[in-house]
Amino acid sequence: MNDKTHVAHTRRNFIAFVGGLATLVATALLLGSIGTAKADDPKPMLMFVQLAQGVKIDPSTQTLRLIGVSPQTLYFADRPERIAGHIKMDAFMAEWTSKA
């Protein structure tokens, strides 16, 4: 691999990482909170961390796919209270299809 190819590959990985990070932030905004809470309690804005061995980007469909994802997704928040934990991937994915 020559220097130009290496730079392009590194740049592409960095762009994929930033895209994945943006996806995780959007997920945090969409999912709200995990666990039970009273209806009048403010919901924490959660951030999620997903570890993967690789990433594939398809510009034609504008999709980002994580390859070899960890079976656990980490989450955390600092307001209105500090919380942190992990959730299994099947439960995390169920949140995407559940209707609030």
C-alpha cells in the first residue's frame, strides 16, 4: 500500500468513525431513557457507545454498517442525573422498533 492509498484509507476510516459517532448521538436523542421512570420525571439524554471491528459505508444508499459489533452497548448520561450501564444488543435493537 503506497502513501496515497494509506492516507485515503485512513481518511475513509476517520469519516466512517465520525459518521458512526453522529449515528450514536442521534440514537441517544431518539431513545430517551432506559428503565422505569415516573411520567413527570425529566428523561435523561443518553449517549451510546458501540464497539465494532469494522465499518462499511454505502454512499449510494447513504447507510453505515458496523461489522463485528460487540454484544453489549454502553450508555451514559450526566443530566439530570449521572447514570451509566450497558444493554444487550437485542434489547438495544428492540428500542428501534418499539413505539413509544
